Amino acid sequence: MLKPARSRRELIHRVEELGFLPLFENPVPGFSAQALTAAQPWWSGDPDRDPWFWREAIARSGEVAYGKFFAGKAGFLSLEWLPVFANWRREGYDFDARWDDGLARLRDKKLMDCFARTPEWTGAELKRAAGFGPGGEKNFEGAVTGLQMRTYLVIRDFRQKVNRRGEGYGLPATVYAAPESVWGYEAVTAAYREDPAACRARVYARARELFPRAREEELRRLLG
């Protein structure tokens, strides 16, 4: 049984110890931040005690990576395991190389081109800049989720709009970034010298080590 996390700092430490951690419950029982923080007041609105707010602060801190890495759902990767996931999920390709080899969709190219100009985008800004919407590209959420699953994008922050008095208002908007702009190209691609299949095997071996009772079908549904 994994040790509970009673604070944002402890949750970061659990991610670093485990290597990777989905946010919510999933096909592998107990393997989630939700399970590790079950005693905490989720959605209470208390930033100090509510893990829903912790995820925002953790993403902002850059101490671990946050994004939709697990079957299209959110979770955390330690900076030690980020390059392992990146090599596996990217199959050893930087995005430009994937595009050059005809392995990426045009809508993905339009999204990634935005990050070549500006390192961070809110979802609404990115959607407009990449030409999604009526008469343009379709399925923005699906495209951005797919790029996170391949680790070409991460969730960097959550930010409110600011009024003329400098006060925040409304729900925080998701802020996306390429991981290379946050942690550097060398750090993110440190596992490129390995076979992507070997990196996948390492991820599965770690998951089996943590949850030896998990069935292979459950791991595949979670990890891909």
C-alpha cells in the first residue's frame, strides 16, 4: 500500500518516489493521487488542503511534469521518468522529425508551430492561433490531449484572467507548454539513445513493481 500524502509537498515527494502517478482512480486500484489523498478535502476550495488546488501549484512549480499522460487523463511524471516516457511515447521522434516523416497530422503541426513562436499558451489563445473553430480545424481538445500523451506538450500552469485593476476573475485557464521550454531539450530527450520499446518495458516493469497484483489488461488500459 502506498504511503498517503497529506500536503502538496508530500504529494510531490510521492511522485518523485514512484516515478509517475495518475491524478484520478483508474483501472489499477490505488494507483492515483486521489487514492493517496483520500483523507484530504477534495473540492473544498481550501488551497492549502484541497488536492484539486495542489495540482495547480505542482504544475506551476515545475518540480514534476503534469499533463494528460494516462489514457488521455491527467497525472504526474517525475523529472527522472519524463525522458523515459518521452522516448517511448514519441518513438524517438522530435515533433519536427515526426512531421517530416509523415507521421503527424496537420492540425498537430499547426498547434506545435504556435509553440515555436511563443512558449506558453492558454487553451483559448492556442485554439484561435492554431486555426481551430468554425471553418477551421476540428477537435481541439482531442488534438491537445494527443500531444500530451506523446509528451510534446505539458500543462504548465492554471491562470485566471485579469481585469483592469489587476484582479483575477473567473475559472483558471489551462496553460500549455512544450516540456523542452520548461526543463530544456537535453533533459527531456535524455533517453533518446535507448530503444523506445526498452523505455516502454521500463515503465511497465516499474508499474508491476509498485502494483504486483495488477493485471496486464489493467496496465495496458492505463499506460497504453
